[in-house]
Amino acid sequence: QVQLAEAGGGLVQPGGSLRLSCAAPQNIFSIASISWYRQAPGKERELVAFITDGGVTVYADSVKGRSVISRENAENTVYLRMDNLKPDDTAVYYCNARVFIWDKEYWGQGIQVTVSS
């Protein structure tokens, strides 16, 4: 079973920053588009940002301008840095790896991010 390893969540004060990481097996990472989703209590899961295997990035409007998604191929890891965090950013964040040529996707278990003073 493929596992994506998420790390970097926790409690952050409003205005603060954090960096989430998502590590995937090398055979998947090299050909996958990696996304971060989040789900707040009582809300649907929503896309936060993704990066293709070629490095193209897309951001949700809610985080655009204060977030950067990047991939470190040597580490098989994608990072999501978020700045100027707001209480509305509080959610469980999920990493997703999608391999289009296999028509498969894989999910991480989720990691809690809480923005509160």
C-alpha cells in the first residue's frame, strides 16, 4: 500500500507561517502531480495548491500570494509554505499524489493545522 508521509502541521498564531511536507515513494513522486487539499469542520474538502511533475503550480484564490508549493526531487518531497496564516486556514490538510498515466491517486492520512491565538 502506497503511503504518503505528511509532516509540519500544528498550532500557529494568526499571522504566522508554517511549512507542510509530503513525501512519496520515488517511483510515484517522479511522475505524479502532488496536491494539498484541506477540510475544515463542516465543510467540503477543497484544493489548496498543486504542482505537476514538471513544476507547474496552481493555487486556490484563498491562499494565492501567501503560499508557495515546491518540489524537491532529490528528497521525493513536496513542500507547502503558508504565510500570514488566518483562522480560516484551520483545517486538516491532506496530501494527494495523482499519476495520470496509471489513472491512480494516493492520499495521505491528513495533518491538523490550527490557527489560533
